[in-house]
Amino acid sequence: MHFAWGNDLESATPLPRPTPTRAEASYAPRELLRRMFDAAVAASQPSLVVPKYLPVAPKGRLVVLGAGKASAAMARAVEDHWPGKLEGLVVTRYGYSVPCQRIEIVEAAHPVPDAAGERGAQRMLELARSLGTDDTALCLISGGASALLVRPLDGLTLQDKQDLNRALLASGATISEMNCVRRHLSAIKGGRLAAACHPARVVTLLMSDVPGDDPIDIGSGPTVPDPTTCADALAIVNRYGVPLPAHLRAVLESGRGESVKPGDARLANIETQMIAAPQAALEAAARVAEAAAVPAYILGDSIEGEARDVGKALAGIALQVARRGQPFRPPCVLLSGGETTVTVRGKGRGGRNVELLLSLAITLGGCKGVYALAADTDGVDGAEEVAGAFATPDTLSRALALGVRPLDSLADNDGHGFFGKLGDALITGPTLTNVNDFRAILVV
């Protein structure tokens, strides 16, 4: 039986599934984990999810505006299914471009923004301001847009935003908290792009990469109203001890960086559609497991927290399953999604998924019959061109045989270095989608 779990384990809603016996199961653990990840990615491809949400043709122009790691693939899906006139501009990560004929694709840096992203954002605002009453802006927003779509408030610089991004990424703040701070120092986030499109109709298609799927946190909400305030942003900065230069702090303290609020007349003609989210990706992975006669249980699609702590917690559940047959009997797979955080204290190569996986492996202590995969569905874990990694019952013993000390690697935030030395890194290249992190723990 397949359970879809939210934040409360007692609220699990059973979905009918066949219950296979151990004798019916036939799979190679690592290969099955990879097929589940691939299914999660495939279920979230823009070519599959974009066409059904395209708007009706406007009297005037249809202009595509977008940003994110999946935005170029989303733009291509629009082109492939839009027969009429079409124009636009989207900004995506370097290496994530997809050829388009009518929509211009700009590549820029992620996770720390660069000048190409700043120029793209400025041009996008100019295009938005050219729209009239009969026009429609089709906005394609996916994960990564916060860094890719960078336009500092007047008086601030790109260097200010770069330094802030680095500090936030190392602070341990959640993605929602980081985006709150970003919105209040931006000239394009927090509803400002939609406001620039007024009086045109604005239709936004969102691909969620954030826990809870809140539109304001996807790309820092450039086309939706923002209920948070400068005071909220300042409180986050203070809570995590994020170093903030005096002129940036003055923007927040004065309220000059206030975003576009609910009820603003400029956002009266907006429509927002969530077209892909982590839960659907996890359900696609569950179907692959169950086709291999392995019951799948979704623990949650929005699990947050310090990566190493979440790794310990997930390992604890896996150990209970392996040793006690509770709350599920093996064989089974435990699926989860969300976005953890890493408070950087070491000098390693980082990666929240590999940090979680390393912590999980250490806690498992070589428990027989437990295999795991943790990876980002966009193909990039942190700043590395590596999606994530695999852990197996012999992960720790193989590392020690190579002279690699797991606890030292974890202390140095060097998950990528650790799994790379073992040959267990998962490298996919650009997946052209982004529906948050994917974790699968297989207990056989």
C-alpha cells in the first residue's frame, strides 16, 4: 500500500496498490534507485506540463518573460505549441539553454548572480513596460530564478547582491528566508515584474522547487504579491547573523525596499498556475518502485532542516524498518523531497544533498540491506555540476579503505569530495527541470 504523507505522519492517506511479497521482488538496488530518480525528472519535464496551461490568444501581443533553470525548456514548449505570433526573453543557467526561434534565451550565473543576469533582468523590465491593455505577458518561472533574475534596487550594486547571496547561502537560512531578504533588495522580485507589465494581463506558469510550493518563494515571486515586509527581512538577517553593509541595512530599516503587496491595483489582472511540483515527481518515482514489486512510502515533499540533521532522522527511520520491520516491512522504499540547508563551517566542496547522504550513511553505520540516493532534480547540488550521490551498505568501509574519514569529510562540508573519491557521484548534466531535492532510501 502506498501512502502519501504530509507534515503529519498520522494524516497519511492510503492509495490502493498491490502488496507484493519479497519473493516477487526482482531488482538491482542501485539501478532501481536511479530509475526512480529518472522517473521523477521525466514527470516534470516542461514539454509534458507546459502545453496544457497555455493561455488563450490575446487581442494584442503574447510576450514570454521567464527565468530559472527550466525556463528555456519551458519557452521551447511554448514555441512548439503556439501557432501565432510570439516574442519574449528568458534567463536560464549557463548550460541550460534550449534552442528557440521566437523567444530569446539568455544564459547567466547561478547560484551567485553575474552581469549577464543583471542585463537580462533590465531588458526584461523594459519589455514588460512596453505592454499594453490588449497584450498578455506569459511568465515562465522555475527554481533558480532568484539568482538568475538580478536587478538591484536603485543605489545598490551587483556586487552588493553577489556578496549577499554568498552570505545567505552559507548562513543556514531556509530558502523561504533567503528569498524574503532577496525580494526586499530587488527591483524585479516581489511582484515588481508583474507591476511593470500593468495594464497587460499576466499569466504565470510556475515549476516549484520550494517546500510548500508557495508562489512567493519560487524565484522570489517576481509576478505575485508579497505579504512579507522589510522588517521581516531584517529580522532574518539578524537571526542568522548575516553580515549586511550599512547601506543595505538602511534600505530595510527605512522600508525603501518594500515589495508589491496584496491588493495592489497593478496586480489586479494576474493569473498564476502551478504546473509542476515535488509531490508529483515523488509519485512518479513511487510507481517505478511498485512496478518492481517494492512498496513505496512518501514521507513528505517539503522536508526542511539542517542537511546533516535530516540525514540522521531519515537514517533512524530506515534502521527501524531494517531491524524491526516498523513502521513498514522490507522490502520497501522511503521517498522524500524538500530543501535542506547547510551552515558552512568547513572548506569542502559542499552540496546539501551529499551532506545529507553522508550524514545518513554515518548514522546507518553500514547497516546491511539499506541503499540510498539523494540528488537535486535540476542536476546541480550546490555549485557543483553533480546532481547528488548513492550510498550503499559498504560506503563507510570503502571510504576507510581509501583513507577517507567520513566524519572528517562531514565536518569539512565535503560531501562531494567524499562521494567523488568513492565513484558514487550521480552526474546527469542539465535535466532542464527543477522540482527540488529527491531522496530515496531502499530497504531490502
